[in-house]
Amino acid sequence: MYRSCRWGRAWVAALVTCAGRIGGCALAGLVVYGSAGGVASAQSRTAGPGLGDGPALLSAIAEAAVERNREILDAEYELALANRQVTEAWSDFYPSVSLSSSYTRNVAPQVSFLPAQIFDPSAAEGDFIPIQFGADNIWNLSVNLEQTLLDPQVFVGVGAAARFRGLQTEALRGRTQQIVTRVRLAFYDVLLAQEEVRLTGNSLKRVRRSLEETRAMEEAGVAEVYDVLRLEVELANLEPNQRRAENRLRAARRTLAAELDFDPDSEIEVAGELALVDLDDFGDNSPGNRDILAFSGEALAGDPDLDGILQRARANRSDIRQLELTETLRKTELRIEQADYLPSVTAFGSYGLAAQQNGMPVFFGTSAQRGTTKQVGFRVSMSIFSGFRETARISQRQTALRQAETQTRLAADRAEIQLRNLFDELTEARSRTRGQRLGVSQARRGYEIASARYREGLASQLELTDAEVALRQSEFNYAQAVYDYLSAGARLDEAAGFVPLVDVPVDRGAGAGGQESGEGTEG
């Protein structure tokens, strides 16, 4: 596989290109993982409702993305290619057998002139006799066998091929992690856009109802014209907000459809409502919300421990593991170049058959004159001097190894900073949800009081408007806080190397299985 005149140099070049590319990408951000070949067990796909059966659960959408996403398919092809390269690497351990045969028809056989004195010592000096070499028909057959007994580059190359396959396996895992995380974030974006549409629509209904009541009161002489005008202005401001919210919802659905390789105009309905998510009581949630909470890694499980997350991330984070595998590839490349100074031993054998015949050809017929050759032996070869080429290549590989080690340390430091920042975002969003949840209940109570006072003529229309705005804003703030919490958890799962459906089993029963017990909780 790694012979200097054949596949070895091309393999080394491929390793340098691919490993360098992956190492550079890993510093920029996370990469992802999936199932193909030996990785299929890492992402077992559980049965669940299809996307066409009403609003789709987050877990079902993530499973569909893993199966349909073209980036994962591309990574699976890369892994399949690495598997074939391992097979190719092992081929140099097996004997090489070749057969060749030829037939030549001498239309005008070759003639050479020899001194006549060779055959007749009494012949005059300068006399020559024409001699014809070869018959009219010539056949040749040869069988050659070679078996490598000792070739350091072959032994090192097989290990390099296996490490390259491991790198591609990890790249597939990282790619799938990234896709699942992107689907989670896109799903949360759709939920947040749905909340904005729903809450803005609720505000429109409340303002329209208040406007109808105020107009009736104005006709009865209880309210002033200014109160009607103020509600009409607020209604005019809310209507374009509703259209903008609907546009954002369509854009979020298109993004989610792109991850699933669906038509961009697919109307994907998702299950769950951020404004009704109860983070404190898992059972007090709708089936869709329970599935959202269940589809999470260790970041959202209980009280996350930063030290534990950092420790696990060092061993499980995909980009770090890919860089560590790149280091091993660099070391293997260095050993391949160093092995070029060592001798290689090959056993060989050959069998040859030659035949000649005049007249009409009868291939290897009985009338032909035949001759056979048989050879066996050993061949030892090693490089003595190649113009300092190998010395320069060894120096290049040493430099590339030091560069890979530096990239790994740099990525590890950046990963720790990213994890700490995401952990802070997660804890801040969690505490914000507690405060916003209390604010929603108080704002709803305040709006009910203001509405009752306004209908009895004890409060002004301004108080009612302020109460409605406070309710709408507090409900959206709570939905935004839940969104921030879930998004930070998804990114923290990926940064720590524990992504649902890839590294963490998903309990589908926690979301859909408890549907009976969760009915009516949304109300």
C-alpha cells in the first residue's frame, strides 16, 4: 500500500489534505456524527409518528433529519470510502500473481550476418553468412508471483488506513451531532415564531373586543372619543406586527424544511408551545412539551455540573477527538517517511513457456519447438541516497505533527471557554424563566382586574391598554426565556459531546407515551 513507487505516496498526500482540512474546520466550530457501518448502533432510531400525522414531535423531526439530511449522507460516503481504503491497504499482504501471453507472426523473420570463418575456418576473411533468427510463429507465456515478506511501509500503512477510518467515523458522528443540534434550534425557532403569532393574535382579539365595548360606551355617553381613537391606533399598530410575525414563522418553517430536505414551502406543523412549558413539573406539560423536554442531553437533566461537563467534554467532544486522531495520523505519516530508510524483502517466482513454429500457426501445437524457464528468488531493496528528499519530507512531517499538537491544545482551550459561556447562558435563562413565569401570572391577574374596572367605569382606557400590553409582553418574555434556555441547552449538549439521538438515548415514551395523562393541561 505504501510503496514509494505506487499507492503509498498518493495515500500520504490524501492523509495530509484530508486531515489538514478537518483539523482546520474543527477550530472554527463543531462537527457532527451519525450512523453508517460501525456507527449505526450509536443512533438507534425508535419508532414514532410520521411527520404527516398532525403536529410533529421534536424527536420525530430529528430522526427524519438524520435519515434525510444530505450532509450526513455525504459523511457516510466518506466513511464508506475509508472502509474501502482499509481493504486496499491489506491487499499488499497477499501475494501478487500476474499472467501474460503473446503471439508474434514473423512476416519477414529477422536476418543477421555472421562471419563465415565461424562455420568454415578456410573461408576468406570478410565473408559473411546470412542467418535467420526465429520461426514464422512465436508464442510466449509467463506467470509471475510476488509475495512481500518485509516492507515497513506496508505495516505502517495498514495502521494509518485504520486510523483514517476512525477519523472518518468520528467526522460522521460530529456531522450528525451538528445536524441534530441545528434541527433542535430550528424547531425552537418555529415554536418562538408561533408564540409571537399566537400572542399577537390574542392581543388583537383583546383590543378588538375592547374597541367594540368602548364604542358602545362612547355611544352611551360613558366613554370619550379619545378612548376610541386610542384603541383604533393600537389596533392599527398591532395588525402589521401580526403580518411580520407570520412572515417570521414562514421563514423559520423554511429553515426547518431545508434541514429535512423537504420542499421549502412545506407547511411543517410542530408540536409544543413555549408559553405553556413548565420547567419545574415535567408531568404538568402537554405531550408535545414533554417530548421537547425529554429530547435533551445532560445539559438540561437536573442541575448541570460545570466541572462534570468540562471533564466529559474533553473525552467526548467531536472536534477535539478529530484533532487527536489527526495527531495520530501525523505521527503515522512521519513513521511512513522514516520507514523508507529500511529495507524491503520480497519473494518472487516465475514460470515461462516459449514456442516457435513454421508454416500455419497451431498455437502451442505438438509440432512446435518448446522451451520452459522456472525461477525463484528473493529481492532486497532499500534507499541509499535520494538527494536529501527523504530528509526534507521527514522534516515536513515533524512540523505538521507539531502543528497538529498546537491545534489540539488551542481547540481545547477555546472549547473550555465556549462551555463556560454556554453554561452561564443556561443558568441565566433558567433563572429568568422563574421570574418571567411569576410575571405572567401577575400580568394576567392585572389585566383581568383592569378589564373589570373599565367595564364598571372605574378605570380609564389607558389603564386597560397598559394592562393588555404588559400581559402580552410578559407572556412573550416567558416564551423567550424558555427559548433561550432550550437553545443554550442544545448548544451546550453539542459542545459537551452528548447530543440526543446520537450519544444519549431518547425516551420517546416521556413525550408521546404520557398523552393520556397530559390531556387538558394546555388549558
